[in-house]
Amino acid sequence: MLSNLDTPSLLVDADALGANIKLMSGHFANRHAKLRPHFKSHKCTTIAKMQMNAGAVGITCAKLGEAEVLATAGIKEILIANEIVGPLKVRRLIELSKRANPIVAADSADNLKMISDFATNAGATIRALIEVDVGQGRCGVAPGKAALELARFASTLPGIQFAGLQGYEGHVVDLRDEKERTEKTHAALKGLVDSRRLIENSGIPVQIVSGGGTGTYIINGDVEGIDEVQAGSYALMDWWYTDIRPEFRQAMSILVTVISRPRPNIAIIDVGRKGCGAEWGPPRVKTIPGAKIPSFNSEEHGTVHLPDGAGENLRVGDHIEIIPSHGCTTSNLYREFAVHRNGSVIDRWPIEASGTLQ
Amino acid sequence: MLSNLDTPSLLVDADALGANIKLMSGHFANRHAKLRPHFKSHKCTTIAKMQMNAGAVGITCAKLGEAEVLATAGIKEILIANEIVGPLKVRRLIELSKRANPIVAADSADNLKMISDFATNAGATIRALIEVDVGQGRCGVAPGKAALELARFASTLPGIQFAGLQGYEGHVVDLRDEKERTEKTHAALKGLVDSRRLIENSGIPVQIVSGGGTGTYIINGDVEGIDEVQAGSYALMDWWYTDIRPEFRQAMSILVTVISRPRPNIAIIDVGRKGCGAEWGPPRVKTIPGAKIPSFNSEEHGTVHLPDGAGENLRVGDHIEIIPSHGCTTSNLYREFAVHRNGSVIDRWPIEASGTLQ
């Protein structure tokens, strides 16, 4: 029973998760673009394997440490959608390539050169996507000529196999207005696809152009020239993504305990910033209609405002479920998911990549 | 050498930490009020032992799981400054009392009754502080009559030893203006000390009244009727507390790598929200004068804005140190501290209580 769990516990609704994986896999089943789900959202190899079994072409991750966890779990097709920089990490990347098939993102000649040198010394070849800045203003070279030049450079390196491009429209992926999100995503992707054509026209083959997220998978998946979508949040869903992609079910919640009832309309719960990713807003209360958490600034406490009448039967020791604004930063705070169906805990899944920062 | 560390790494400057512990211990050496440092800030038993060796009367913590970690490390005098609620946790608390001397906070009769019942069955007695809400609006009963009534109730319970009061002025502890902070702290503590007198005048002895933090230790430590101060941030210091308590040295930083240089005045670093507590603001850049991180919303990336000229020699692969706004939520994201002196790593200290949410 859920009521037998200690709190806070990070819950996964098995049926909702299953439905989300099925829905997303179904969307990509008959499309050119393929799904390579992002591991950073759940960091749990059990879920990654479910995604692979449902038809994903591989897994995307953000950190080399995550890729190592995936390889250890037997998942070989791994896109590290991030720059892997410096001799310590490049050595680890080469080691990883002996037991998996990693692809890395890169946006600088120096970095590509180092990877190539280390790979050549080890008799290895590393596949790389050139990261293109499609407007987010984070990593990536500019679309067009700069992308072509770096792709051409990568193609000349003996330890690198130039595999394509990556562009993440992170600046528009969570726009609330669907029309605006669609228009701006198309605008962002135009530079990415144009870069692809420029590179192909120069005689360099492009195998993979990867991008997108849960907020834009429908748009991205139908743009000609996009081969892979790296959505992650769809599996577990937080309230932020549920608001913009309601076709997916809320599978993640946090079971908490009321530890204090200082006033009739206030309940204090045993989770704060250390146990709930809240950078997109305070958590919502799942199990008490009308209850709200207006602000959420304590490390280990949350303050729930109860609607009139709701507090009459709510006592110290009672359980509540809350939903985080951001699932990715929440999974990272826990070591396991408690998996439930019909009110019973049916399994525990380790979150093996919790805290893999390096 | 620091430059040989993989990144991100959480650094502790050994000399700065030592100076901070010495300064705080010295402040309380000849006062009635004693120091019981808060473990939640570093979650590392090596540092807790240094604090005990410097004269602390015990350690404060926020979670039962933290208390268990402390007991395992041989630290027996533990204040869990939080309500321990529900049969699963109360059972663990009783178990803990067989190998340590825990004190818990409590603010409800039901909770005290459960602890007493479980303790009595196990032949144990648990010491409890009644938590008083001194204005923070979180846990705690109202000062005065409500505090007296709950103290009286606790005193009647066979498995509880009523030990005193706790009140945390969290609503004023980080006010930037020192005069305002001082006045409002005194106002908050008046209710706490008045409650103490009321209880003592009713014939119930009060051994410990505990409160305070790094922002208010000077004020609290000199209020008659306050016996213990539970400051925590002073040991490692983040930039938020350094701004208001500059007598302590900045001992905590995060070593990061520049992974991209997309524009002359922009450097992308390999840490984001998953590796740096930022709920009090973006991190500051320690090692490049004038560099700024205006916003900090990515999970695994930070965007550093460089002042004119600073970027000329900054390359992909270079290291930077940043300082988090909040140290407590940062320590919780790592598994160890890399301890350094004069540019060399001299030790690694496990953060044993990282992720102890329960």
C-alpha cells in the first residue's frame, strides 16, 4: 500500500507511464523521424529499457556519467547531447566507446581535435554531431557557414566520424501558446535544416539531425530533414509539461506527510527544495482539490494552503501527493522510484544516474 | 592539483573552513548560549566532527535520516530540529535512541502521544522541544498559552522528557539590513523567551531553548533565555550569507569547465540547476573579475557573461570557480567535497547525508 511508504517518496504510476510510452512510440512508429528519449528526465535504466522495448532507436542523455550508467545497463545506442570537454572526460568517452556506441555533440574545433587525437591513439572512432545554436543562445555554432565549416573540419579528423547535427530549440519548447510555439519552432528549425542541406550539398553525408523535446515533438517529428527527436519529460510528466501537452498522463508525484497543522487552513508537509524540483514554480497538490502551495522556499518544508472545509479531516500524519513543476530536477534528488498501481506499491526502480554530474 | 579534478566538483577551502569554525567556536566559548551547528548545510560527518572538536555541544539536523548518519559516525548529541511524524519514522527514532541521544521538535499532541507510546513500549524515553512559531509561519504552536499547554502535556507523557523550546526566526534571518534584522530578531525571540518564563513559572523546568542561524547568531547568542544557537551556513558560506556576515570566509565553491565559447563575451560552463543550489539567485563567478551569470535556468549548463577583455584568453576546457547563492541545497547535490589548500587537493570527504530526505 502507498500508505505504508516512508515519506517523501517519489512515485511513478505504472499505468500512466506505460500509456505515455505507448502514445509517444505510436506517434513515431510510422514517421521518418525516430524517437531517442532523453534519459535526464528520469535517470532510471528500467524506464530507459521500457522506452527501447517500445521502439526507441537509442537513448539521449546530458552527461557522460549518465551514458556510462546506460552502457552498464546494456543500452548501447547513446547520444550524449552535450559537449564532452577536457582530457579526463575524453579518456572516459573513449573507454565508453569500447562497450557502447556513443555519439557526442561538439561545437568547437579544439574539442573535436582532442577527441580525435585520443580516439586515434586508442584505435577508436567517435561519432559526433555538430551542435547548432538554433536561437537558444547556449552551446552551438551559428547555422549556415559556421556549421558547414565545423562539419567539414570534423570530416577531416581521423578519430571522428561526422554523423550530423544537433539543435535544441530550448528557448521555445515550453511556450504556453501552441500557435506561437509552432511558429517559433519552425523558424528555429529552418536554420538547422538549411545547415543540413548546405553540408550535404558540399558532398558530406548527414546521417542524423536531432532536436526537439516533449513540448515540440509533434512539430519536430514532421519537419523534413529532422531524423531524431530527443523528448524526455513525456514519460513521467510534471505539471509544467502537462499544461502544454495534456495528451500525456501525470505519472510522477511525491508522497509526503503532513507534519504540522499550525492553523485550520495550513498544513506543513515534509518536503521542500531538497526533495522537489521547483525552479518552474511551486509544486501542485494532487490529492486535495483546491489546495495550493503559493510559495516554496524552504529546504525541507512545504506550506499547503487548504480551501475552506478541506482541513477539517486533515491531520498530522496524513499523506498527500504533490506534483513538481519540473520532473527532471526532481528525479535527480531521489535514489529510487516507488512504482504503484491501484494504490499498491508493485516495484522499486533505482534511479541509478541520480547525481551523475560529471 | 585542482586542475586535475573532473568537473563539476564541489570544493572546500580547508583554511577558510578552519577559520570559520574557529571564529564561531570562539564567539560561543565564553557565553551562556552554546553552539549546536546545523548539519543540513554540509551533510558531511567529517565537518561535523571538526565542529564538535571545536567545542560544539552537539549537532542539529533537519531529517531523521541525517541523525542516523550522524549516529553511525559516532556523534551522539543530536537535535532533530523538525517534527518526526508517523509510525515508520517514530519507530526509527526509538531505534536511534538506543545508539545516540536524540532530541526532537514537536508541535502537536498527537505526535507527542505517538512518540511516547512507542517509546514506552520499547522502554525508552525521547527528549522533545516544543516548537514555537516565532513569526516564520511554518511549524510551531503560538507563543504563550499554546506553548505552555503543549509543554504541560508533554511533561505528563511517560515516554517523553520535555526538554525545552525551539523557535526559528527564519523570516528575518537573512534580512540584508543589519539594524532591521536585529530589531526583528529581538521581536521574534521575545515570544520565545516569554514562553520559557511562562512554562518555568508553572513549575516545569526548561533546559534548552534553541534557535537562530548564521544570520542571527550574534543577536541570539546574547539574548537571555536562549541556550543554544543552531547556525549552519557559517562553516562553508555561500554568497548570500557572505554578503550579510562577511566575518566568515568563503570556503565553498564549485569547480567547472568551460565547454563552449559561442561568442566572444559568453562562456558556457558544465553546471546548471542539477549541480548548484540557485533558489536565492544565480551563482557568482569567483575566478574572473567582472564576469556574471545573469540567469541560471538550465539543468546542466550555465551561461557566463564575460567583461570586455576577459574572454581573450578563456578557452574551451579552461576551469572556472563559481559560488552558489545557497550552500545547503548545493551540498545535497554532491556525494563528496574535494578539499584543497594552496591549489592542491589534500583530501576527499564523503557527503554521507546527501539525499537523506526521509
